[in-house]
Amino acid sequence: MSSPNSIAPSTNNNPATNCSTPPSPSSLPPGALDLAAKLFDLARAGSTATLSQYLAAGVPKNFTNASGDTLLMLAAYHGNAETTKMLLDAGADPNVLNGRGQSVIAGAVFKGSRAGASERDGLCAHV
């Protein structure tokens, strides 16, 4: 007989509810996939104010897409200095590598835009 304070081992094998195994994108509802796509589009477009509201509402600051690109990577790569700064100030990690082993700073350097120079300076200050 178990005591009232004992915890039974989990028998939950459902990956959608098991905390150690993230759900696959195909198991997510269409609305969740649409929101994820919107968040990455906001980072690419430099929609700082809107993206900031989503972060304040609880979107993870190091949210990644299927390629492992973070919101910060996409903002920096697309030359959005204000969005890049906002994400860094919010605590996004500039040292995260994507699925190809690329860093945020590598993307900003590769792109080489004028705004990229501003981002590189900001990123270097955070690395």
C-alpha cells in the first residue's frame, strides 16, 4: 500500500502531453502553426512593437522555427536593428545556433546590410 504522499510513476506515453517530448508540428492545431508563422514574419519584417507584445504575453524569447532559427536570428538577418535590440533587451540568447550550426552574428555578417552593421555592434555588446 502506498502512502498518501507517494507519487506513482507516470504511465503517460502520449507525446502531445509528455513534458519531456515536444509535440511534432503535425500534431499542433492549425491556429498554433499560424501564430508561429506570424511571429517569425513579425521578426523578419521588423514589427518591433507587435512582437514585443507577444513576448510580454509569454512567447518564449528564444522561440525557434523548424530550421532552428530564432526570432533574434531572423530579425538580425533581415536588417531590423530595432527589433534585434528589443529581442536582446528582452533576454534573447545571441549564442544560440540554428540547425545548420549558424549563429546570430554570422547571419548579420553574412547579410552585410547597413542595418546589419548596427546589429553586429549590438550583438557584439551582448556576446
